[in-house]
Amino acid sequence: MEIQWPGLLPGVLTGFVLGLTGSGGAIIAVPLLVFGLQATVAEAAPVALLSVAVSATVATCVAFRQGIVRYRAAGLIATAGMLVSPAGIWIARQLPDTLLTVLFSAVLAFAAGYMFRQSKRAMQTAPSEAAIYPPCLLNLESGRLIWTIPCARGLLLSGVATGFLSGLLGVGGGFITIPALKKVSNLPMKSLIATALAITALISVTGVVSAASMGFMNWPLALPFTAGTVAGTLIGKQYAHRFDEARLQHGFALLAWGISLSMIVKVAYTVYASHFSTCA
């Protein structure tokens, strides 16, 4: 097995962004692998999952010691996601790379829009929020969720969506799980992020195992990329406190929109070039 050392640098860049913003690992990883190393989306997704799984597992262990992980909610969502994730991986191998690239660009644009709106709210002073009662309410005395049938149903649906997108496109991190949890619960942000990390770790590990068992994991590329991600995350965390979090999210959203647009342009150029060569 000949290690593809050029994958180390994209991994460092991915980890650096992850360390600075706390999310966006897979969202950045896949485009870097596609543009920088000419990998297909189907090839890049399992590699991104491996790097996210390692990073999220380490972060989850820290958050679990702090007692802010809602492990029962994380377990339910992750179980649903783990059951669906292999199907997403298999479907990704049946679809043309052009379609997968378009789908990834759409998810990236949606994620960028979500982060942009969050950064705008964070920059506002004393924002007014109407009372919202999601299916899963927090018991203020115990700090745990009040379990009801609508709550369990909302968590299960979130898990299915997260697991499928994780397997299909390699995006199972905070961009997917945090909006899903915010929609169905009123968890405080620290607990919400910690729980999302636990979900990400569990689903990503399942995706990695499934991809490896199906023979879809490019280990010569995955190993240096993951090592670079871990190193980049540690570097990014050292500088994260120097930047305003809202402005970081704002800037990252603009970067994500740019990447999404560039991937669409790449698809359009590929289709045009293919059509032109056929006609010629």
C-alpha cells in the first residue's frame, strides 16, 4: 500500500477550519479532495467520514466528562442514522459523480445559508425571539429532555436524514445534526453541540466501517488525510480564541458558498466538455 502523502495538506486545512469554527470538517474535506486530488465525490465521502469520526470522537469524550451530552437522544438519533448510513453509501456508488457533485453543492449551499443566518443573529444585540415549543422540551431541574412520542418521532426522523446524507455525501457533522436538533429540541447551545458531536461520531464510525467492508475506503489517501485533520484541528484550536466566533461563521459561510458555486461550475464545464467532444 503506497501512502498518498499529498492528502496530508488538504487534511491539515480541513482540520484547521474545524478547529477554528467547531464544524464544517466534511463540508470542506470533500471539495478539497475533489479539487486538490481529483477524487470523485463517492471516493472522497468515506475519507471525509473517517477524518470526521476521529475528530468527533475525541471531542465527544471531552464533552461527556463535562456532563453536557444528552446521550439518550444522541443514542436514538445515531441508531436510526447508523441503520440508514450504509444505504446512503451504497446508493452513492450507483449514482453518476456529476449528480453527486450537484447534490453535494446543494447541501453545501444550504449549510452556508444556515451558518450565515446564525452569524447574523449572533452579531445582533439583544435579538427578540418568539416563544417556540419544539417536540423535545428540556426539564430545567434535571437538565434532561422530557420524552414524549412526538419527541421520539422527531429525533428518529432527524437520525434518518442525518444518516442518509452522511453515507451519501460524507456530511454528517454539525451542519446537519445541529440544525436537526435545534428544530426538535430546546437544548442550550453547549449541550446541543456536544450531543451533535456524539451523534456525528457514532454515525461516522458506522459509515467508515460500512465503506471499509464494502471495499470503498481508499486507505492510502484516508490515512494521511486523517492524520492531517487531527494535526490541523489542534493548530486551529490554538488560534480560535483570537477570532470573533460570529465573524468566523460569517466568513466561513461565504467561503462555503464560493466552494458550492465552484463545484457547480466544474460540473457544468465537465458536461459541456463531454458534449463538445461527442459532437466533434
